[in-house]
Amino acid sequence: MITCKGKSEILKMERAARIVHEVLAECIAACRAGATTEDIDRVAAAGIASRGGKAAFPGYRGYPKTICISVNDEVVHGIPSPKRVLKAGDVAGLDLGVIVEGYYADAARTIALEPVPAPVRELIETTHAALLAGIGAVTVGGRIGDVGAAVEAVAKGRRYGVVREFVGHGIGTALHEEPQVPNYGPGGKREIIREGMALAIEPMFNLGAAAVATDADGWTVRTKDGRVSAHFEHTVVATARGPVVLGFGRFTAGSAQTGAPGFHEYPLPVAV
């Protein structure tokens, strides 16, 4: 069942989202050559606890850690490990969820450690652009398919693989609620977007083919061809005045002159 959230519920999700983005920024600052993904998981756990939130991922369907860190050909759900040491040139996707008073927020960012080859930089930047395009399609009275079509359109012409097996989702009192939010069209299909619907929109683009497989650990999803993947995510609420990106504010489409989205994001470095 799809639920629409009221003001008090959205405010709790907003608090959770602010924690998510503040802690993600701390985790990205900790991403350096020589750091382990376990080191970054500890940063995430401490950051959430210090802000009075609850980590959403530990124990979820048996997941063992606070944050998902997916490196290079890993698409999503990479499990932090003291054995996984980051090195120059690595790409890292960081996905984090937080609960405040029973309400969830979820977000993800992808960065790379210098030096970053031009094709990898473009993949990361394009995946982020697709997230913004998907957010811009969250219109009350529109369709969930419009979001996926907007995301997919950004990938067209670039020969990126658009992951189909894993999709965005509704979010609220559970981490994953209905509806599913695919990263592909067609537009004009699927559920009607209603005021108060909260959606986690999360494009996943691969530098090569779209095909993915899950490792024996039951969690880590990676590209079948071994090429790099990128992943971004925001938690968004549909309102009569347009989409609101929780943790940041109201979203408006970029102007023809600047192309800049009309909401403030934390700095999103491609490379660190």
C-alpha cells in the first residue's frame, strides 16, 4: 500500500535526512588512499549516534554494517571490511539510511579518489545529473514512470548501462515501501504521484553493460563485465508546489541560462 505523509511525518523524515547528509559528508572526507571501508563505517556509526539518530541498515534483512560502500565494479550493497583498503583511482559509492522517531531517510553519493580518468568522471557527473532529472519529474498528478523516463533519458546517447534489477522506492515508516521507482521508462505509466508521497530516487549507471550479479555474500551487487558503476540517491517528497528534497529544501528545475537546480546541496565533489 502506498502512503502519503502529513506535515509532522515529513518533519521527522527531514530530521533524518539532515543527519544522513551531514554524516555522508563526514564519510566522504574520510575516503582517502589507505583507509579501509571498515574505517568509514565507524565514521558513519559515530556520526549518526552523535546526532541522536538511529542507523537504518544494521540488521535490515541481516545486513551487518552501518553504511553500504560499493567500490569500483560494485553497484550497491557493498559490505564494509577491514580488509578492503581504498587506493588512488578507486570509485566509491556510499549509501546511508537513518531513522528519527520511527521515520526513515535514505541517500547515496559516489566519489572517486584521484586520479580520476575522464570517462569515470563523466559517468559520476552524469549519474548525479540523472538524479536531478528524476527529482524534477516528481509532479503531483504525474506518474512514477515519468521519474524513470527522466532518469533514463540522461543516460541515452552515452552508452551507459542503466541497472534494471535494483530500483528506487517509497520510504516512510519502513526503509522500503511501495511504490517501486525504476530508473527507466516509459513515462506516463505506473502509479499516480500524489501529494505527500515520499520517494527514494536512486539512479545506478554502469560504464559498461547494464547486467549485474550478486556475490556469494548475498549483498554485494557488481557489474557482470567488471566495469565501474555510479549511484546517487535523495529522499524526495511530492508537494503541490513541486518536489522537496529532504535535507535541502524545495527543488526547481534549472534555468536555461545556468542549468543549475534550484536547491542547495552539500558540495558534491566527484574526486577527493
